[in-house]
Amino acid sequence: MIPLQLSLIAALLCFLSGMPALLSVVSVKLGRKLAFYLISMAAVCGLCAVIMHLIVNGQIEVLETIWKSPFGSLQFRLDGLSAFFMIPVLLVGVSISLYNCGYSSSSANNRAESLLTFYFGIIISSIIMLLLAASGATMLIFWEVMALSVFFAMCMEHGRQEVREAGLQYLVASHVTVLVLLMMYSFLGQGGVTLFPAPGTMDASSASATIIMLLALVGFGLKAGIMPLHVWLPAAHANAPSTVSAFMSGIILKMGIYGLLRTLSFFSAPPLWWGVLLLVLGVISTVVGVLFAIGQHDLKRLLAYHSIENIGIIVMGIGIALIGLGCDNRILFVLGMAGALLHVLNHALFKSLLFLTAGTVIDTAGTRDMDRMGGLSRVLPFTSVAFLIGAVAICGLPPLNGFVSELFIYLGIFKGFGLTSGNVASVMALAAVALALTGGLAVACFVKVFGSVFLGSARTILPAYHENRARSAAMAVLAFFCVLIGVLPFSVVRLLEPVVQSLFPQQGVLLPSIQTTAGVYGISGMAALLILAVVVLFVCYLNRLKSTPVSSSVTWDCGYAAPTSSMQYTASSFAEMLVRIFSGILRPEYKEPPMTSLFPEQESFYSHVPEVTLDKGIIPFMLAVDRRLSSVRRLQSGQLNRYLMYIFVALIVLLTISYFS
């Protein structure tokens, strides 16, 4: 059986996975288990197809269906890019399905949870088919199926107003994306009939190529969450069920990156400004995304802004690769593209892990507000360790996977700074500073999160909660891959080599090896030494504890005789200094109590960092347009005679124009 057939079987199994949950005779728990078994079978088929294609044969396979749609027949193709993107889809999909088996917050007859299991299978299936699409029409069909199924899944709690608003924002953004992509494919000349062009077969110097690139950047960038096209993302991730948030952040956003890479691969010798534009957009998304994350006290909204940050890192890698093509520098292309692709996989793993741990935390604490959490490591020891692994990975610290992909991008920036001049070199220098600043701010942000959520004293009464085996196993799988890629990066670099080669426009020309260019084995040696040092220090620490008497005491009480949990740092107070420093960007809102006496009565303090682009830009603009055009609504009177008059007048005008033209 060829890899393409195995991939289609995987999509079919995922499509069928949620069907049993819809049957009235099947309980919610049994429906989830059956879905997990089918998705696991799909993951085996899909990963076998990926390995066969990327390692064994590497031949591009094409399949055309007999059934004809209004836009032509459906066409599918498995190549290096689609095969690589299937890896995170299947790994994250099976992990979340396993996590769902331990979801205990719903009753046995909860219809909404059964629908969520059904929609989740549809989402994975549509994404696999989207990745296999070989023409514009085929891709748009499954793109719309993916968008609608995600909308239904994220709006399961539609009784809440904030969920309805987030769902509406997501739906509007999804349909705008489809409209932009329709325009792009019309310029591309696809029409849904022919296959996508082979890599490097289109001229990038024409005006139509520029239009296609800009439309792809807007359409796919809106789905990926590139700033300032990210307006739907924070609310959608914050208000969706935690499993849906994990899949949206880990996988759905990457479909925008996939579409952008697929479109850019059509062109040979792209202009240098394409790469510079993407690099600048990546820098903006990275820095501003992490700044907005620091200002959040909603746990899931904070993780959503970190998704924007990491999408920016991926876009920076793509920009470096395009600059390498523009400068005819293959090393720059290899480092940038390898870093971007590897960060796609890495971000899918550690961000899904963080959202799943956040789901357990929220179910335990009963709130998303970190200012009301604290001391959760006592009741969630495994979850706290899993969150710590994800936090270290997302901060780009060794020896975990986030460090490896960011190191590739760092190396590309430094190589580009030495091999370019003028404005391009200045942008490269700016990118290096931005990436370093982002790393430091990300560390500060997750110190805030881990300290306020898991450490310290509990701010509320903690429930008697026991960690679920299925949930813990799902988090352990994702954490294992975060460690594996960080310690043994050459295990995944072998899969990257054929993908990067397939995206290079000069077919048949060998590129420099990623392993030798990035020094992958040196990264493994450094990671091994770091782990050994940590283990030795930990053993020494345990021996020191055994020989030293241990006593219990309170922490520093700041001079208070009876310290309480309300006196400790909250997430908001920890980040206050940084929020005020960057207040020109974040535009924080404060509600401070007036102090009128030496002994004031009980007061409250409120701080909030709004979504500036949406709350301060788009919504006021749309309201202004609505007020300006309110008089036009009078034309829609609902009276048939007026509408007939409109048609008659329009017909007379058109006939007059045609007569005199």
C-alpha cells in the first residue's frame, strides 16, 4: 500500500472516530474510548505513510477522484511538505484524544460532550485531507470543513455570551480568509481544475506574483494569527474547551503556515523584499505577542498570546529562508527553513502540552484567573511538572525542543548578518535583538505563571482532586517528545532534510546538510552534559538534606504578625512593572481606589490589558461606519413595491449605459 493511500485511510478513520459517540446506546466515556482507539489506528497509518515517504522512497504521489465537483475533480497529493505537517497533526491528535478519555467533568448523558468527540474527529480528518489537497478547489473545500467544525467545537458552551462573541469573531475571520484565498487562487490561475504548480516553476518578478504573495500573506496570516491579523485568536483560545484550545493553538494555526509555505514554494528567486517583509512581521508578532502575554491574568488568554509569539518566530524563520533565496545563499535558506519547520513541530508539542495542563488546572481551581490560584502543586504534582517542562520548552531553554529550533533561527540570523549589507543587515540585527528580548520576556512571563499558579499558598480552598491516569498519560507523551527532540535533535532532522530540499526551487541541486550546518550532534552533547550536571546537583542536594535537620517555618512575612495568602504576589502584581514599562504598546486600564484617609475602608483594585487592535481600532472603526451608514438602512423598508422600483431603476441605468457605450 502506497503512502498516499495510507494517509487517506488515516483521514477516514479519524472521520469515523466520533460516530459511535452520537449513538444513544453509547455512553460518553465509551464513545471517547472508541474515538481514541480509531484515532490511534489513524496515527499508526499516517505516521507509517510519513516515514515511508520521507525516509524510504520520497516519490510524489497524485490521486484524482472519479466524482466531479462543480470546480472539477478532487485531487490529492502527498509530498514532503504535506507529509511533515501530518506529524504534529497525528501526534497531537492522538494525545488529545487520550486526554479526553480522562475528562471527568461531564455526566454520562452529556450530549454536548458526545458532539465534541464527533467534531474532534471531523477536525483531524479535514486537516489531513487539506494537507493532501493538490488543487485550490480541493484545499478550499476541506479548509471550510475544518473552519466550520472548529467553530462548532469551540462553541459548545454557547450559553455564555463571551463564548458566542468569540465564536462570531472566529467565524468572521474564517470567512474573510476564504474570500481572500478565492481571490488568490483566481490570480494563480488554478480554477480548481489543475494541480498546484511544482516548486520553483513560477516567475516571482511579475505583478501578479506580488499580488498572489500579498493575498496569501493576508489570507493565511489571518488563520495563523500573524500580527496585526490576530484579532480573533485570544478570545477564541480563551473561551473554547481546553482540548479544542490545545488543538487550535498546536495545529489549526499551523495550517496558515502550511498554506503560506505551499504558496511561496511555487515561485523561483523571490524578491529580497518578500523575505524582509516576513522577517519584520515575524519580529512584530514575536515581541508584541509576548508583551501582551505578560499583561494577562487569564491563564488561557496568556497562552493564546504566546501562540502569536511563536507564530512570529516561525515567520521569522521563513523570512530568513526567503532572504537566503534572494541573496542566493543556500546556508541561509537551509537554516531559516529548517528552523521554521522544526518550530512548527516543537510548538505543536509544547503548546498543546501547556493547554492540556491548563485544562486540568482550570478544572481543579474552577477559574481561569491566575490571581485566584496558588499552591496547586500540592494537589497536582504531575501536572505541575508537565507544565514546567512545557514552560522551559516554550522559553527556548536547553535541553528541550524549543531551544533547538530557535537556535537554528539564531544561526540563520547571524549568518545573514555577516553575508548581507545595508538595510537587510540592519533588519537581521534587529531580528537577533528581538528574538533575545522575546526569550527573556518569555522567561519572566512563565516565572509569573508557575509561581502564581503552582507555588505559594492557596488563595482559595483547594478541592480534594486526584490526577487522572489518562490525562497524565497524554501529558507525559507530549512531554516525552519535548525532551526527545531537545536531547536527540538528529532524530527529527533526518525527516527535515527531504522537506527542505523539496521546497528549494532549484530542483536537482543538493543543499548543505542541516546536521553539519547547525552542528546537531554538538547540541546533543551539550544537552547530555547539562542533564548530567542537573542530576549530579540534585543528588548532592538530596544527600545534603539527609545530613541536615529539616524544620518547617513560614516564609518572610514582611513584618506582619499574621500573614495571609492575599499578601503574596499575584500574577498581575508580578507583571505590573513590565506592563507599565511597555504601557505605550499595551494600553493598560486601571481602576484604582481613591485614598482619602490614613485608614481607608475596604476597597478594590482592577487592572486589564485590552486587545488593542480589536478594542481600540477595529471595533471603534466599525461602530463609526455603522453610525455613518445608518441612514442607508431606510432603503431596506421590507416593502415589495420599493424593491421592484429599485430593480426597474437599475435596469434603466444599465440599458442607458450600454446604449451610449
